[in-house]
Amino acid sequence: MNPEPHNVPTDLDIECKTKSLLQIIEKLERHIDESEFVPATNQHRGQVVLALLSKSLTVGRAVCCLVQSGFGEEAFGLTRTLMDIRFNVRYISNRDTEARAQRYVEFFAKDSQGWRTIIPKYFPNMLVSNSEEHQQVIEIAKNYKSPHDWSGEPHKTKSLAEEPDTYEFDSRGNGITALADYEIFYKMASHFVHATVCGIESHVAPRFDTFRVRINCDTDSHANLALNCVAAQTATTFVCGFRALRYEQPDEILRELFDLIKPSA
């Protein structure tokens, strides 16, 4: 079963943290909009990174909405999307940024190729285009072995997380990784994405008790985990993203995110 924090936050704690988190997300949204970025048309990094930052802020808002509505476990499950975004932005910004951003963008071709197989199977009367443009898409798709992985790395998402950082180093001089987040929080959140038995524990009625929908839901602990994940993943995603953009980071706003999850003395 999933490990749980010893100190379960009160509803008031969660309400205050959610409001604070939403205020910080709004500041980051305003910061991007007021920066008036115009991505270079001959490069991919700007379009990709800014779109991923926008998506991360939107998902963060959605997590907060679920928490406010009392769906802590569902909110925590959604944070896996934030971790996916963080791992992608981290990997793209870490080295070979433009080449990796281009590979990320062109993965659409592999998805398009997949639909060209699925559509005739279920919709035989629907015409599939064979234009020159579509042939070019098929050629690009050949660069991707799997329809479920854009990077081409051997261990997919894990590889993105475990690649040593080229910007930050530990006390021994080794590049830090995001492997802990992958092996702990990504794993935990995945139970609520895939509906494994570990993800339905709080819905199981005690023996000999009458079953009720959401009979034993423990929303507060997972709500707190979800909010902490939003703060941590948003902050680290922005750090990596602004490196890729080669633009000064909004340090003061990011510090507010880190302060939000700092353990109390």
C-alpha cells in the first residue's frame, strides 16, 4: 500500500495552501504574458518550452480545483502529468536543446502514422490521404521506434529523469538527477492514473461493514501531496524551462513555491 505522511493536514491548512498556490500560479502566468515572448520561427525550443510551461500551469490549476472540490486522490493522480512535463523540459534543456526540441515536435508524425492504421480498421469507409505531405509525415515517423516514446532513450520516462544534470551538481561533482521523483512520487501517482489495487484502497469497505461509495476516502493526505507536487514540479520545470529559453528566471516567484513546501521548524 502507499506510504502516508504521519501528520495529516487539516482542511484549513489545505485551503490556505491551495489559495497561496493559485496566487503563485497566477503570478507565473502574468510573468510569462508580460515578458511578451516571440519564439523564433526557425527554432523549436521556444515554441516547445513555452507551450509546456503553459500546460504545466494549467494542470496545476486543475489539481487545485480538484483539491478544492474534495478529490484529493484524483488531484494527486493528475500530478503525474506535471512530472511528465518536468521530465520532458528537464531533458530538452539539459543538452542538445534544439535537436531534442525538434525531436519532441516531430513525434506528431508517429502518432499520425498510428491513426493511419487504426482508421481503416474501424472506419473502412473513411478515406485516408496519401498526399505528398502525408508521405513526408510517414518518412519522419520512421525516426521513432515506439508510438509511446518520443525521446528514443532506452528506458523512456525513467531515462529522462536519470540523465545527469549539466547545470547542477552534488557535493562530489556529479550531475544531479530527478530519479528520486520518478521512483517515489511518479510511482505513487501512477496508482491513481491506472486504477491499480493500491489506488482503490480508500474505496474498500471494512469487513462486515455495508459498502458505500467513497466509504473510506482519505482525501486530505493525498490533497496535501498533490499541492506539494504542484509547487515542486512547477518550480523545477520553470528552472529548466528558462534555461532552455536562455532567459532570466523569475527567482522571487519561484522562491515562493519552494517556501510553500518548506518543512516547518
